Amino acid sequence: MHPAPSVIIFTVLSGLGFGLLTFLGLGLPEATGWAAFFYFAAGFALAVGGLLAATFHLGNPQRALKAFTQWQTSWLSREAWLSTAALIVLGVYAFAAVFFNASITLLGWLGAFLSLATVVATAMIYAQLKTVPRWNHWLTPLHLLTISLAGGAMLAQQTGAAAVLLLFAGAVQIFHWVLGDRRFEERGHTIETATGLGDRGKARLFEPPHTGSNYLLKEMAFVVGRKHAQKLRLISFVAMIVLPLVIVVLLPMNPFTAVIATLFYLAGAFASRWLFFAEAQHVVSLYYGASGSNPPYQPSLSR
Amino acid sequence: MTRLPETTQKKLGLVIDLDTCVGCHACVTACKGWNTENYGVPLSDTGAYGSEPVGTFLNRIHSYEVEPTGGGCSQTVHFPKSCLHCEDAPCVTVCPTGASYKRSEDGIVLVNEDACIGCGLCAWACPYGARELDLAAGVMKKCTLCVDRIYNENLPEEDRVPACVRTCPAGARHFGDFADPESNVSKLTAERGGIDLMPEQGTKPVNKYLPPRPKDQMKDMDVLTPLIEPVCEEPKGFLAWLDKRLEAL
Ligand code: SF4
Ligand code: SF4
Ligand code: SF4
């Protein structure tokens, strides 16, 4: 799948934002006054900034409100509702904490729950797609959830939680990569099932339907070299998990170290999310001749 | 509304005959021609005269080569692909705005472009690459089964079929109601063993594909053939003269 910058920025930043808001809603740390102001400002800026970035991905963003209508069937619509509800509930909670030094515990818990649910809904947009076998698994919501909570714990300066969550997120990340590598083949989708020509022999693409490119190829037939991907996995894992873990465990936790650890984490998370899209193969690539290690048709633009 | 109807009164769709399709792309052109000036926004082209032309199409023809398992000549199969109007259409349920829907009266899957935000999720959910986001308008385009032709009483009766079906010079596309076991499409599917594309995706496509027949085999040659006397030895008369002239050149 095409790794669109707007979607990568959106999922990473709003994931981190809602991760932080989850901890703040749970009263970890229990901040009031100015401290609460800065914590919540960071949480809201990340969450809302991410959501705004997502609208750049839309063809007609001016109609975005319509996305609230189909919550009964669509995860994207559910995400719209849950994120708005989380922001409103925690907005009220933050207002009370900042201006009245009051923590309305139940409201905070509700906000924390809605923040978690938002991250899960975002993940389900990808996990629900049978057409992208790498994503179509319960590990996908777990993956995005643990990454977002680990980041949130760091920004909330929860040393213990951050260490445990980083370890957990790292383990899930590795499983998501390793098991994901096999999933396309396990599902048994081939050019033969796609064309129905399998009962007579081995099929290959003879001619693509068009000499140039098209929306499908640009959006769904992205290919990344295997060696390239392995290197990026390593870089991403070190930056997102190993370095923050070292900082969290070895250095005293204060706002400065928390921010440094989070910056490493963000760099790694962007790389991880880039791979999340770039490595995901859509079944439509089969119609364009993808098979095993053969990439789908790409128009040659050097003429 | 993105909830799928439990059943539809009719199941309108196409039968595509892989045996007769000659890969001429006439249906591609007819489809683009009709649909760019009728239902919804035009099907835009970008850089049509440049080095990297890109355009929106609702129907495209792939070509495959099949190497028979038991050996023998490989076979070229031209493979038209447009929306299959699936019964369990995953493209509909993922849509956040309700722009994508499946009609309960005839099963046609459509996009209400006034409600579409162009998020592209439905194109991701379709296994068959049947949806393309129009780059100029930012809304999702897909085959409408020519809904503005098939019920259109302003058209002569013979034109009340999809543009691709009407234009196909090989008769490789057939339009009809799959809910009716007596319809032309149901009968064709039964007779010729029509199949679903990527059935393992569980989309229950309405459109069916008729598999190409295997190539004819060459009859075995008689072992004595090389020993048969040639029928004609030396040319005579005019041909002999022509032969000589040509030799002399
Ligand atoms: S072919 Fe694709 S676009 Fe058409 S109904 Fe099926 S899933 Fe939807
Ligand atoms: S692109 Fe349009 S029709 Fe497709 S899911 Fe998004 S809003 Fe719905
Ligand atoms: S039915 Fe109409 S819209 Fe669909 S492929 Fe044929 S011509 Fe195009």
C-alpha cells in the first residue's frame, strides 16, 4: 500500500496523543493547574494535529461531517465518533483540572476509555480489510494500541508503565512483522484464484490493461525492496523501542528525558508506520501480475 | 446507507465470456464515453497528452497467458474487469458517509457522489480493483451497471443495456438478472460453468466469468506422411516463365 505521509503522520501523532490522554484521564500523573495545562495541551495538540493531518488525505474534506453518519457499519465513522467524544470528555476534565484544581475521577476514566477505543477504531480500519492480509489480523489493533500506550506512558512520565509497555510493544511489533510476512501466502490468494484460470494451468500477466499508471497502481501496488525493508525494521526497532527503553530505565525521569525518549520513539514510530503501509500487499496486485517475489506491473516512466 | 440489504429483488449483473473476448478494448471506450457524460462527475484524464497520462476508467481489460498443466501451447486470455456488484460488498460497509450503497431493488452498487468525502477506503476494501478515485473531482468512481441506460425509456429498446454490452463486437458481455433462473445470464452461467473471481474473499460476486475452452489439439500426423509423393514437381507454362523471370532478377 502507498505510504501516504498524511496517513503516517496522522496515525503516529494521534496515536501518541490519545496514548498520553489515556494516562492523563486515569490520573497518572494527577496534575492540576499549570502542570495539567501543559500535559493536556500536549495531548490535545498531538491528537487534534494528527486528525487534521488525516483530512489532507481526503478528496473532499469539506464534507467530512458526513463521516459521522455510518457508525453502525463503518470503523472510520466509529473512529470519528470516538475521537470526538474522547476529546470532549477529556476537555471538560482538563478544564476542571486546570482552572478549578479538581479531578473528576469518573469523567477521567471515561475519557481514558474513549481514548483507548479511538486507537482501536483507527487500527480496525486497517485490520478489517480482508484485501490486505498483512493487516487483517487481531495483532494489528494490539500493535497500534501498544505503540500508542508506550509513547503515552513516556510523555506522562510513568517510568514503570513506560518500561513494561515498551517491552510489550516491541514484542508485538516483532510478531506483527514476522507473522505478517507469511500471511499473504497463508491466505492462498494467487493470480490463479484471482482470474479463475487456475484449473487449466499457470497464469501470468501478458499485458496490463493500460500503458501508463492509474489510481490502483499508485495507491495499492507499492513495492519495497526486501533488503531495504529489513534495514528499516532494524532502525525503527532501535529508535522506537531500544533507545527509549534505555533512557527510561537508566536515566532519572523528568520532562527533559521524557521528551528526548519520545523524540527517539517518534522517529522509530514513523519508520515503523511507513513499513506498515509499504510492506502491506493488496490482493489487487495479483491482477497486475504480482506473484511470490515478483512485483506487480509498474509502468516504466523513462522514455 | 452502508448496511447491506439482506436480499435484493433482482440481481442485475454481467456474464463475461473469456472464451470469446478478443481484447479489443471497445467496451473500455464505450464505458468511458457513456459514463463520462452521464452519471456523476466526468471520468477525468490527467496529462492526457503528456508523458505520463493517467485517467479514471470503470472497466479495464487485462491479458493473461496460461501455460497448460499438461503441456501444449499456451493460451492468451483477455480479461475484462469491472465492478462485480457483489452480494456481500465489503466496499459498502466500510464507507463512513453512506455514499456507497447497494440497491435493494436490483442489487446495483452505487456511489452517491454528493456524499463522498474521497477517503478511498472503499477502493482498499474491494479485492478486484473495481473502484478508482477520480483525481480531478476527489470522489469515488465505479461501474454503475449503466443504471442510466437500462431503465431509460428515452432510449430505443435495444439500447437499454449497459454500454459495454451493447458495443462488444464479439458478444463477450451479457447483461441480465441472476435472480431469475430462466434469464439468459443464469442459463449461460449454468451451461458454461460460470465462476466467481477470488471466491476466498467471500464477497459473493454477482457477475460471473465463463472460462475459456481449452485450445484445440493438433491431430497426430500419419507416420507415412513424409513419404507421400509431391503433387507438383516443376512448374509449367506461365508459372515456369514467371519463375525464370524472378530467378533472373
Ligand atoms: S467488485 Fe469491488 S466495488 Fe464492486 S461490489 Fe464488489 S467489492 Fe464493491
Ligand atoms: S471514498 Fe467515498 S464512497 Fe468510498 S468509502 Fe470514502 S466516502 Fe465512501
Ligand atoms: S455496465 Fe456500464 S459502467 Fe459498468 S463497465 Fe459496462 S459500460 Fe461501464
